[in-house]
Amino acid sequence: MRLYEYEAKHILEKHDVAIPNELSRGPVAQLSFEQPAVLKGQVLFGNRKQAGLIHLVHSETDFTSATQTLAKSLQEQSLSPERTDIVIEELIPYTDEVYLAIRYDTRTRLPVILFSADGGSGIEERSEHAGLQTYPLQDLAKTKLPQLHPHISAEWLQNFVDMFFAEDMTLMEINPLVFVENQPIALDAKIELDDTAAFRHPEWENYPPRTLFEREPTEREQAAKRVNALDHRGVAGAAYFEFPGTVGILASGGGASLLAMDALLTTDIRPANYTEYSGNPTREKVHALSEIVMSQEGLEGLWVIGGHANFTDIYETLMGVLDAVESASETGRIRPGFPVVIRRGGPRQEEAFAECKKRAQQLNIALHLYDSSFPITDTVAVLEDAVHAYQKHSEDSHVDLT
Amino acid sequence: MSILLDASTRLLIQGITGKEGLRSLEWVTAYGTKVVAGVTPGKGGQEVDGIPVYNSVDEAVAAHPEINASSIYAPPRFVRAAALEAIAADVPLIHIIGEEVPVKDTVDILHAAQKKGVRIVGPASIGLISPGKSKIGSIGGDDNQQFAPGNVAIISKSGGMSSEIALLLKAHGYGQSTVIGIGGNQLIGTTYADVVDDLENDDDTAAVIIIGEIGGLYEELLAEKLATLPNHKPYIAFISGRFAETLPQGMSFGHAGAIVDKHIGTRIGKIEQLQAVGAHIAENPSAIVKILDEIGIPKE
């Protein structure tokens, strides 16, 4: 989970790492000018300066124009000026800036300190740590920390490293770290928390919902997370992304979903969502997630795609999916002939397939059912044809009506 | 032959009394793997399916010094302690199925293992199988029909894809020497590069299939390793992540380690580096079979 800048800075503060004073925080309309300051839009994507979300203000006039630009920039990013926080921070005059980060490195399979005495501008454009001094943290208990900068003391750096581990971070980036009277101050902070360590951090539950897309999390994205949290049996809805397309997707298996989505890119079919279930969730849990997928307006098909399950009950999970198709059909959200393309295999597969066929007839949907002998990548052509047929039928019936 | 496990494997299962542990015991035993003991703290003295359960790895190893592999089915939050116990007891091969093991815990495990020369497979590894001989973990479930003995090794970040590819190979007459799910987490104990020497020395492996994806540098490190071996066996790689790379920077998709990064671990970067050292790139899984046919890998 990525933290907003102000959340990240609160963690730094807790660990006695100096940050600029936060003067106020709130939606842009609620802010007023009090003193020269920095205004910073709280969004999760990078390049906030380029996006018009960071402004230095020295006067009331500066402030007015900055808030106007902020509101406009937020709207351009599909973010609500009413619901996005702006932080006003005291201005810190400085001359010297450096870049300091800790992250995990797959080359050494260790946490590494990354440092640049030249500051970090353009750091995102650098390849694997290019131009950065890299210090692997070999044996955490015994590592002698490097002398990075005359004003970064051994105690300060030790505290910084300890914070990274104590808070179960996967990324801690200070860009820039500046020096005032030789004391380090973190002007910005980017933190990623390790979601798998949440059991050690009950305080993380207080963080509001978020997404890395340049927009707010949608109702469906939040609802899917709740479905997953309410029932611990299996995973369903932990990842849910909404897109502007027309085909609903329920995927199973990390590798299979990567492969399937790559294949989908070769067609003109565009996803309405991406979500996944795995680890043998109950019929009810899959049903609840499928209801969310099927609630999307204007769906033209459903793609249920997964590999050959080792232990997920194919009967229970596919019945959960069809339960949602049934309610969409009953409420008229889908028309007869709605395409459902399923590719899946595993325990109770034959029973599942027989029942799927039976229910497809009752529901009058166009079911395309494949087991693991049919390549995942070949199902996209089936899906494409089925969706086109449904679209064509829609045009035909439209003509009939007029 | 095969790598990492064979008929001489004597397995310990940690977390053997849990639901997943019990199921693995049943599956690997049915496949012929010799499970000699289990560990669940507080349940020492019990037996499951005739296998004795101990309170600690030390107790299990003292009673069964022939133990040479352990499979960890402890819940994610207890994986670190379980793995450190097995490492301290010098169990040379440790498989970890748990997906949600914190990265910090993983570092501790990998570091301890490295000092002792212990090999960790995982976390988030579905398991390993030497078809027809032995298997560890949950790979193949109770079915195993997708696997067949043969001369092609499959090394995959994805557990599901290892089964998918095995099934595809089998349908075209190719069997497998060894199939390893190395796991899709950011930090893992056994990477592609870590098994290259074993595969080169394995008489039964004629070709190696790599199932990779965006994120991290394990595919790149494989290319660096192969560059040091001018006459290495044929490698065929399939790398996914086209769609994932349309998502925002920093997002992970499918697996925790499949992190979108514009510069580190891109799909194209991996493909170019592997191609440069003579690996064949399969544009989709079906192309793997065509490449095996073209380079003339003998069918069983």
C-alpha cells in the first residue's frame, strides 16, 4: 500500500525524523493564506509538480492563483477537489539537497540504501539505480552503516533504517532530504507498506481506501475489498480494477491472469474490470464478487478465465458466478444471448460443467465452456466473436424497434 | 535423474496437522514421496496417517536423521520461525508454500539459509515435482495427470502456469525432468539462475522452459548467468506482462513481485537480455512446443 505524503510524514515524525511543519490540511476550498508556504496536493502518483499539484506561495495573490490551478489540475486527473486533501507546509529555505531511499533489491535479494549527493531530480527516469550509490544491508544486526554525507550522522541513519523495518516498509524514499543548520529535514516522503505484514500493524486499518490509478477508488473497487474482508475463506476481490470497457472479467491464478490479460490486448475487446478469486473461496463469496462485476452498466460479455486449479472447488465457484449472471438476467441488466466464456479446470469440473450447461439453457445465455486442454490464449478469439455477435444482435433488435 | 529431489528425498512437513499440510501429505505420499515426519508445535506425540508428529524440527531430525527436505505449511505469520528452525537443523532443502510472507521475514530466512548453505524454494512456491519419482508441495494436487516423465525442465514463477505448460507439453509428446514453481514474490530463495548449474549437470534435462513475467531482475540474472556458459542447454522463455505494463507505476498485478516499473524489470528488457544470450523467446505458450520441435528435442 502506498501512503499519501502526509501519512508518510506522520510516520517519520513518530520516529523523530524532522519534517516541515504542517500548517493545515483539507480540501482546496477550505484553505486560506496565512504565511509564505508550500501547497501540495495529496495524490499517490508521481510528478506532482508537472501535474500542477505543488505550488510555492509568497502572497495572497500567489495563494489564490495556486488554489485555482490546484482545483483545475485535480479535475483534469479525475480527482475531486472536494475530496482531495491539500497540505500547506511551512517553507524551508535550503541550499543543499540529497536523495535517500531504502528498498528491496532483487539483484542482491537484500534491502539496499540508495543515496545520491546530487539530489534526486529525474530519479524516476534512471535505470536500475544508475547514478545512485547502493549499499546492501547484509546482516541487519551487524551492518556497519555507510557515511553518506557530513550532515547525516550514524545515529540518524541507524534510526532511519530501524524505522524502515519496524514499520514493515517496502519503499522509503526521501526526495529531497535537505539540511537546515546541518540538520536533515525530509521535505517529501514516499512510503510503500508491505501489505503481507498487516497482521503486525492493526493501525494500518485506519488508512482510507486508495488506488494508484489517477482517480479515486470506485464504489465497485471498494465493495470488492469488503467482500474479500468479510469472509476469510479463499481470496475474492482483494484486487479489483475498474476500466472503461464492456467485458466483465473474473480471473483465477496469478500467472494465468497475466497471460490472459496479455492475450486480451491483441483483440478489440476492452475490459470493464479486472478481478480475481483463488484459494477455494465459497460459492457465496464468489457470488458476491460476481454481483459487483455484473453490476457494471452496458456489459457485453463475461470472461471467467483460469488455469487448472489444484484445490479450488470448480463446482462451487462457477455456481457462484452463474448465481450473479442469473440475477443480472432476472433484473433485465443483460439480454438473452449474453456471452459467458469460461475456461477452467480442476476439482469437481465435470459436475460443474454439466450444471453450467443446464443453467445456461434456463438463463438463455450464450455459454462457451472450455477445460484446461483449450489454451487460455485461444479463448480471447472465442470471446471476441461472442461479444461481436451479442453487439450485432443488439444493433439488429435496435433496428427492429425503430 | 532430476534436480533437487528424487527417490532419495526424505521429507518433513512443518504444519502437518493443518488443513493444507494434511492435504499435501496425502498428495505427495500418493505420488511416492517418502514423508518421514511432521512438525506442529504443541501437537508432538500425535500421528497423522501413520506419520509421527513432533513439537520441533530438532526433535523430528533427532528421531529421523535421514530427513533431507522440509515443506513448510505454517500460516504466513509463523513461516519465519518455522523456516529458521529448519535452517538451524541443517535441513538442506526447504520448500515454502505461503504466499503472504512479509518481505522482511523473507530476508531473514534467505540470509540464515545462505549462511548455512541451505536451499530455500519459495515463498509462494506451489512446489516441485520430478515426474514419476517424487514431489513436494501442492503441485499437481491429487491429479498429477498434467505431468509426465521426460527431458524438459520447467522453471516458473507461477504455480498455475507450471501445470498449464506441463499439460501443453504432454499433449505434444514432451515429458518433464523437473518442474519447479519458484514463486512470484519479490524476494525468493531459488531463482532461475540458481538452478542453471544443476540443470546443466542433469543428464535427463535436454531443454529448459522459463515462465517469467515483469518485475524484478530474476530473468535478467538468468541471462547474466547463461552468458558465462557459452554451450548451455537450450532455454525457451515465455515472459508475460504486456497488460500489466499498461497499469500505473508501482502497481503489482497477478503476483506480488510483478511490479510495474518503467525502467527495472520490463518485459522487453527481459526478452532482449535473454535473446542476447541465445535463449528462444516464445510469444505465447503454444509457441513453446513449436520451438522444442524446431530445435529437435527428442520426444519420449
